[in-house]
Amino acid sequence: MRYVVGYSANARGRDAVNLAIALARRQNASLELVLVVPDDSPYNVVHPPAAGYQSILTDQAKLWLAEALTLIPVDVPAQTHVRKGESEASVLIAAAEEFGAGLLVIGAGSRGLFKRFTIGPVASALLHAATVPVALAPQGYGRTDPITRLTCGIGLREGAQDVLDVAAAAAGRRKLPLRLVSLVALDGGGAPEAAKAPREHADERLAAAVKDRVFHGVPVELAVAQGRSIEDAVDHLAWEDSEVLLIGSSRLARDNSLFLGSTANRILRSLPVPMIVVPRSYKSVAQRHGSIQSEEVNQ
Amino acid sequence: MSAEALRSKSSEKRPGEKGPSEKRSGGKGLSEKGLKAGSVGLIGAVVIGVSCIAPAYTLTAALGPTVAEVGVHLPAIFLVGFIPMLLVALGYRELNNAMPDAGTSFTWASRAFGPWIGWMGGWGLISATIIVLSNLAAVAVDFFYLMLAQLTANPGLADLSANLPLNIATTLVFIALACWISYRGMETTKTFQYVLVAFQLLVLGWFAVAAFSHVANGTAFDATAITPDWFNPFAVGSFTAFAAGVSLSIFIYWGWDVTLTMNEETKNPEKTPGRAATVTVVVIVVIYMIVALATLAFAGVGDTGLGAGNPDNQASIFAVLAGPVMGPFAILMSLAILSSSAASLQSTFVSPARTLLSMGHYRALPKKFGRISPAHKSPSYATIASAVAAAAFYIITRTVSENALWDTITALGMMICFYYGITALACVWYFRAEAFRGIRAFLFKFLAPLAGGVILLVMFVKTAYDSMDPAYGSGSNVGGLGLVFILGMGVLLLGVVLMFIMYKVQPAFFKGQVLEKSSQVFDPDV
């Protein structure tokens, strides 16, 4: 398994590298660090012409990547790449496709003072167009130890099964305990009775989701989180430092690409742990390989 | 295998990768051109060229000061002024092909003449771009308030621009905004450039037609009949006026050379740049001639009222003339000039920033100038330093001079003559081994840049000498010395002082340990 890491030589890039290491260690993945340098548009008229800036920039990019390699422990194999393009997001997506990467890791934080996730423009663009799962490292993510639990957000709508498939496969592959969470927002009111109905509905939804499903022998825990808002519900849930939240992209997304729905967006804003967003109808590399292998066995 | 070796298998190139082009020219190992091939056609290249020249801004800034020097012979000077620009640009193209480098004049002059002249060449380029930044911002601010006045039909708002503290504050805001956009690395799109250029040309054409119809209807301010004499450069009264006019008209063509140096980004690198340069210059000369003739025919060169010779009108001629000529549509002129100067302001920031960065990179300046922003991949320290310098230059000029825009434009003309002159001679010297090895090399690498360089340096010395006169330019002076001289020479002297400080602090560059002096070796196979 290869992960593409969108690297930049700042705190955001380091967050991404740390998360990539933590995820890679669990399943011996290798990292492809990609640093995107902007391509000069000829219409961005520079006068007097300064043609050689790109070479200085490329040299600097190689230096930055060399520094980045020193951040990566010896047990995680890593390679670096300098790529040019007008849009950082599209270059990263192209790189992920070229390497057959199973995951695209980026640092999501920018200068959000109070919120852990304030989405930068690149992260935002990726979340609307990526064709592979995107892992977002929150600001200041410093852990590089392997992750210990996978939490999967189960939504109300069609497509929830897809993300559960991916979560089950990912947890099975990494031998990670899996927690399935349904988030319930109770707008206004506050009467305990009012909370009952949605809560019960959420319980039913979780029960339905896990029914008839094989979990490859990993422990599964069910949880319902509620709060005045989605953000509040996320805050009420207990999070381990070393876990990762997996959620599906919006039903508005085209097949095999991401589109972060409004709920996911709100989760993102209050989440203390990294989040992986899975494209709609996405089949992980292992799932695809799995089906091929079983066919071979049948023959 | 060691862990280090395992992890350092950094792959920079793979098949099909859109990686950095490793194409290097002339074996100089200086740098590589990074622009995508095959993206700009002839029309695109012409649009880029015209946009670089920014004719609406250029005319409003330079028409007045040029008329003040040469009167009705403005069309002649505009035509003659193109010749040294053409000659120098040919040399510029040869250097750009042989040594594409972010430092341009700085790097080329260092290669040809060694670190000291190279440093001053870079300094001249940086100064010229810093000065034009402050002028662009000031022109944008003038038209910003003028447009507010036109929008609200309240002429009082236009006078706000004359309020010194407010004017300086607004200009600083414009500079800061442009710096921020440039720092963030936001790019101008193709559509934006097409619209901007089309709009400028349309409005300038409209202005000319409106002015000529006033002349025909007898409603012009000072209807002046066009005579062939206007096109005769030898009829200009004195060499002083001629030199001043030529150094100003270098400014009006500044930016044209960009079309010649576009190669790899064009669809047909063999033909597109040359054709684009030709078409661009035809478009520009036609629009300049029409607008210059229209202005002179409508307003005359008198020094009262709307006359193009009136010192009050020099700073920004269209700010004064657009209303009487275009009537209610004058707001289009404000919009055209505001948009073109604001766009140029943002893109011009890139140039001094990259030259400063390059000088920092080659250790001709403190290392921090070579810093690149990790998030935006743009020169960080150098961009901000350029903005601070442009702001400081504007504050000084504005507080000392009654007519700051006029004086900055004249000083700018001088500065462009200085660094273009050095660059052109660097071309001659760098290619000296090839100079007499064929007609093409003789013309483009020797004769054209030599003639252009000599002309420009003569213009530079002559303008510098004349500008000592306290009556030169707007007539502002400090202690009996013309302000234009103080600005021009002061900036160059500051460069000399900084150069010696740098020599004391970081002698490596000045000892030729970073950029070695060299020249193109004659290679009969090329």
C-alpha cells in the first residue's frame, strides 16, 4: 500500500507527515511525499521576465523534501517527488492516481485559532474532487505511533453502507477495533423526552448497519453521540488520541469522488482526531484485491 | 544497505511525469525554463505583450511629461523611442535564451562584467520596478478617487486624491494589497487578461474618436491642426529635450520585450514570439499615435487650462482630459486605467521580488532575501521588502515634490535607460566570441545590442546631467538640485553604498566565488 502525502515545509506539512507515519505503521505502507510547486501561468505577465525562478523554486523544493525525509523514522519507507501544476489539489489527485495510492494525506489546519479544523483551500478543493480517500491531519498533530482504533461515522442516507464496507475492510486489514458512531443533533428544546425518538432511531440505524455483516474478527463497538448540534455531539463523544474517524462523502458526490457534505463539514470543525473521508462507491485496494484473490481461489 | 540509502531513493523523474524540465541551455547550469510548452498562441502572446505595456496607464503617466519636453513633436519621439527599445530587446532575447535566470540583468551583467557591474545592473532593475510600483499605485489611487467622484456625481471626491495624508494612506493600502496578492501567489487568468486588454484598447480608441469629433465640430479646447512636422524628430528644439523624450518613451515601450522572450510557453516557439512582438508593437504604435494625435489636436500644447503643456495636467493627463472629451463616458477611462494599473501593480511585484530573491540566492544580498514561503512558494522576504521600498519611495517623493508622479516617471525613464544599457552591453561582451561568426550573430548579438546600449547609456548620462537643473521635470528641487536628479542618482548611490556594505559583510559573491565571470564559447555546431 502506498500513501501520497501532500507536503509543504511548514507546520501543516509536518502534521500530514506525522499522520501518514501513524497510519502507515499499522499496515506497513510506504509514503510518497509530493511537494507541489506552482506553475507560472504565461498570462500572469511578469515584467521584466524572470524565467529562472522555477529552477530556484525547484531546488528549494528538493531541499525541503530532503528535510522532510529526516522527519520520517527508518521503519517507514518513503520517497519524495517535486511536481508542478497550477492547482495543488489536482496535482495531488493525479499523483495519487499515478502511484495507485490507497490514501492521500494532507494537513488540514490553517490558522484557525479556536477550531481544530479550519480547512485550507487545498484541503477544501481535495475534499470536493479526490478519487481516493483523503486523510486530514488536524492542526498540531504530533503523534507518529500507530493508530489504535478506527471510528466510523454512520449517516442516515444511502451510501452509509459503502463507508461501512471500507471501514470494516480497513479495520480488518489493520487488526484495529472498530467503533461505529451515529451522531444526533437535537436542535432547540432540551426536554429529555424529545431526545428519545431520534436516539432510538439512531440505535436502530446502527443495529441495521451491523446486521449480516462480517467484521473479520475485529471487536466492534456501537455508540450514539448526541448534542445540541453536530459539533456538540462530537465534543460529547470520547475520543482516544490515537484513533481516526472514517466518514463517507456526500451523496451529492459523483461516484468515486469526494464531496464533503454539510454534516461532515461540521464534524470536521470540532473533531480532535484525524479524519479520513472516503469517496462515494469507493472500493479500497484491498477490497479489490480481495475479490480478485477469491476468484482465483474459485478457479 | 543503510537506512539512509534506503530512504534517499528520491525520484525526481519518472516516465510521464510532469516534472521539472531538465533542459538546460548552453551548458551554463544556471537554471531551467519552467513554463509549459504549447499553451500560448499568437493572439495570446499579443495580449500578454499589450497587457505588460499597459497602454492606458502608460499614456496617462507619460504623455504629459513627454509633451512638456518635446511639445508637438510627441509623435516623432514616440516613434524614435522604439528604436533603442528594439535594439536592446534583441540582445535581451539572446541572453534570455543562453542564460534563462530569475536574476535577468543582474545575473547576465555579473556573468559578462563581473560582480560589481552585475550588482549595479540588478540594482537598476530593482530600482526601476520599485519606482514604477509606487507610480502605478499612485495612478491607481488618483483614478480610484476620480471614479468614486464620477460614480457619485460628486466632484469633491476626486479632490480627496490631492489631500496629502489621505493620498499617501490610500497609496500604501494599494501597495499592501498588491503585495499580499503577489505573496499569496494568485495568478491572473487568461480570460482576465483578454478582457483587460480589449477594454483598454476600446476605451483608448473611444477617447481618440471623441477627441477628433470635438475637433471636427469646433468644440475642442484648443483645436490644433496636425502637420507633418510633428513626425520629424529632428525638429525637436534641443538635444536635452530629445534625450528626455527618448528616455520617457523607453518607459512607454517597457514591457514589449516580454513577447520576444517568450519561447517555450508558445505553441510555435520558432515563429510565435517574433510575430507576436511585431503585432504587439504595431498595435501599440497605432494606439499611441492615434491617442497622441487626438490629445494634441484637441488640447494643444498650451500651458493653461486643458492644454497638454499645463504643468497641472502632467501627472495624469486622462484624469483631466477624459471628462471634457468623453463626457459622461469618462468613467470608462477611469475604469480602464484603474484596472490596468491595479493589474500591473500586482504583476510588477513579481519582478523585483524575484530579482531580489535571485540576488539573495547568489549571496549578493543577505540570505533572507532568498527565502521562499513554504505555503505559497513565492519569494517571502523579497516581496515584502519590495513593498516597503515602494512605499518608502512614494512617501519621500510625495512629501518633497509638488508633482510626484511626474518626477517619478522621469526618474523611472532614467533608471530603465541605466539597467537596459548595462544589459545590452553585457550581451555584446558575453557573446563577443560569436560576434563575427555569421550575419545573424553579428546583428543580434553584437550590432543591435551595442547600438541600443550606447544610445541608452548616452540618454542616461544626458538626462542625469540635465536633471541637476532645479527647473527640470516638475521644477521640484532640494538645495538647488533638481528632484529628478536627486531621486535617480540618490537611488543609484544608495545602491553603491549598499553594494560596499554587502562586500564587507559577504565578500564571496564579490570575489566571483558564486557567479563566475564567463562568456559564451563559440561553438560552430550551434
